[in-house]
Amino acid sequence: MNKSKKPRKQTAFHSLTPDTVISLVEKALDVRCTNLCRPLNSYINRVYELQGEDDTGLIVKFYRPGRWSPTALQDEHDFLLELHGEEIPVVPPLILPDGQTLGRYENMYFAVFPKKGGRSYDEYNEEQWLELGRLLGRTHVVGARHRPKERIIMAPDRSTSAQLATILAGDFMPPDLAGRFQDISTEIIEEIKPLFAGIDMIRIHGDCHFANLIYRPGESFYIVDFDDMAIGPPVQDFWMLLPGYMQESLAEIEIFLEGYETFRHFDRRTIALIEPLRAMRYIHYIAWCAHQVAEDGFSHVAPDFGTEHYWQREINDLSEQLDRIRSAPALSGNF
């Protein structure tokens, strides 16, 4: 059942060819490229590795039409350029000859980035936790300077409610499970909403998991892929890096915060948001898969999306997460 009843939309985005990609980048940058055009993994956008005739590595990203407005894309680019200006290790888009960072082709926008290789870690030692804390502390100093113009607000009664509405509006689940899914999701939103009252909300990466941190030997960790940049609580940018649930990761949290607070104060009350944010992530991920099915007719990351087994599993996971939130012990000490 992992297919939409609607036919796949055939647009320029779905029919990009190597010739088109290379020609657009050559024109946008006023450079000559080799014939290299290697597609890279991306579930939302279209991303290709190119090579200039001077052997410079280039990455071009074509943003999925309709997913972000031009203003929201510019928010992402502006944040990256601000971070780069503060010598924070990110990969900003290249400035095109017209002074902009966004190019346009038919109904889509694209950007070109310098290629930055590196490796990902799925476990960190103590020194790396300190380094990540310092990196994200510096990132949030810049993020707190001002708000973006058109980015989502990551809060249960804002982003999560909108994502739930998107899921329920589509023909994605068996009718006998739709009510149960709506009930448990709504219960979670109402349960955690008060926890976000009065919390500092700033520009954040929004999707900071281990695959979006690359390490370059002799340099440092780089934060990459700011597509999901949002307005949200700073704790969102490190909980997905933790090795387990909040109560299982207190040692890593403490080391991370030691590095973080070298540059920016951290509101330790917001550690209590980690498990609520995990529940919000579950709903976010389901909505993300639903977008894929609605637009492409298929979800690459959830092959069984839409089946009764899929929805029963998601309902069970959300129920368990709500129990975990409700049974969490009160934080004490520094937390």
C-alpha cells in the first residue's frame, strides 16, 4: 500500500538530465565543467556531484518545488553565510555572478556548494562531545541574533499540529486505524504543549543527527544540510546525537553542555523536552513519508508505508513514547 492513488507528477524536477544539470551550473557560475554528473542520495531534493575543469568539486542541490518558499530558502542560505562569516565550520552556498545564492530553472530553485568530504561518527568520545558542544554553542550564538522570515516554529501546537493535519488530510491509512492514530497524536500534543511555554526559541539546524555532522581530519566537525532549519529550542540540535533515551544519556549530556556553555548559556530545564521532542519527531517523520507518497507515489525510506502493519507499529511507538514522557522522573541537580 506504499503507493499513492494519484499518478506521479512529471515535472522538470523529476526529469533532470546530466546535460541539463551541467549546463545550468556552467551558466550559473560562468565556469566550465567536466562530464562528471554523479547523483547523490537525497530523499527530498535532487543532488548531484559535478567537477569543474580545474578539478574543483561542486555539489548542486535542486530543491523540491513546493516544499519551501524562496524566502524560506533564502533564510537557510543567510544563516549559513552568517555562520561561515563567524568561521563556524559549515558549507555555505557559492555566490553566483549575479550576487545571489539561489538559481532558478523552470519551477524550481537550486544552489551550488563546494564539495566537502568527510566521515560521520555514530559514537563520540568525551573529547568529541566537548567539541560538539562548543560547535553547537557557537552556532546558537549566531542563531539567537534574529529570527528567520519563513521557517517553521518547532512546537507541539505549531509544527506538530500542522504535520498531524497533513497526515490526516491524506488517504494514507486504513479507516479503522485513523481514529486511534489521531487520538494518540492529539493526546501527545496536549500532554507536552505546556512544557514549551516560555522556552527560548531561536534559529537552529533542526535536523542535527550524526549523518549531518562530518569530520574532516586536521580540521573539525562540520555541520551540513540545513534544509530543515527551524525556529526551536536549542536542545533540539543535540538530542538526536545521544546514544539512548534521556535517562540513559545523562553523562553525555553533561559533557556536551560543558563544551556548549563555553560560548552560550543553556537552559537546563529544557533537558526535559528531549522525550517530548522525540515524540514530535515520530509525527514529523510520518508526515515526511506522507509527503513523499503524495508527491512521488512512493516512500523510499518506509517501503511498507500505508499498510495496516505500518500504522499499527506507529501507533504502538507513539503510545510507548507517551508512557515514557509521563513516567519520566523529575530532573534534579544541575538538570
